[in-house]
Amino acid sequence: MTPQEFIAAVSPAARTSMQSTKIPASFTVAEAALESGWGTHAPGFNLFGVKADSAWRGPVTVQRTREFLNGAWTFVDARFRAYPDWLGSIEDHEQFLITNPRYRPAFAYTSGPAFARAIAAAGYATDPDYASKIVSIIEAHNLTALDS
């Protein structure tokens, strides 16, 4: 799938989500692109790489993943949430962000880049360049147009 095809496929759900959650669609699409390699690495339709913690009661998939831990990259086997389709992934992702108090400050921002920086600052990912990667995707593909 090309980036343009991915954006066309995911954008409608991201924009619908933005109307009720205030999560910028540009952020949702860019994060999904980054996390899934433009949809090519989304086992279980998990666009965002959301792990399955002990509270998750749905299906899971176990995947080898690269994590930045203790100052170095390492590989670990991790349990990830699984969904029937991309919409299910987007809906669960929005609920994950909304219900987790540590991400609450991000909702003060309406732009995708600012939202990405706030989520990263709250500890969303172990990659120290996570926010800049999302911002680069937003800018390269003019995804801010999705936020209007």
C-alpha cells in the first residue's frame, strides 16, 4: 500500500474520531503510518502498536518488537491487542488515550504536531525521537489538512 492509499483508507475514520474525541486526525493518521509502516506491519489490524496489558480482555497477537530500554535498543516478545479491522483499532486507540490520565494534558492541543509532542512527553513510546517522526510524517504529507 502506498502512503497515499493508506491515507485515503485511514483518514475517514480518523476524521470521524476527531469530531468526538478532539484527537487531531493528522496525528491519528501519522501515528498509524509510523507504527504500522503505512499499514504493512499491523498484525491483528493493530495500527498503533498498542500492547495488551492485563486489563485487555480481547484477542491478542504476540510479536517480536524493538524497544529502547535502559539506553539501548533491544528485542522483546510482547503481547499486542488485535482487532477485526482498522476502525476497531482507531476506536480502541482513542479510548486508550482518553481514559489514561497521563495523556490528559495532550487534549489541550488541537494541532497534530503539538498533540504528538504532548503524547510523547507523557511517555507514550520508548523511542526518544517518537514525536519528531510523527511531525515529519504530518508535514511531508500535508496531513494538517485533515484537521479542518
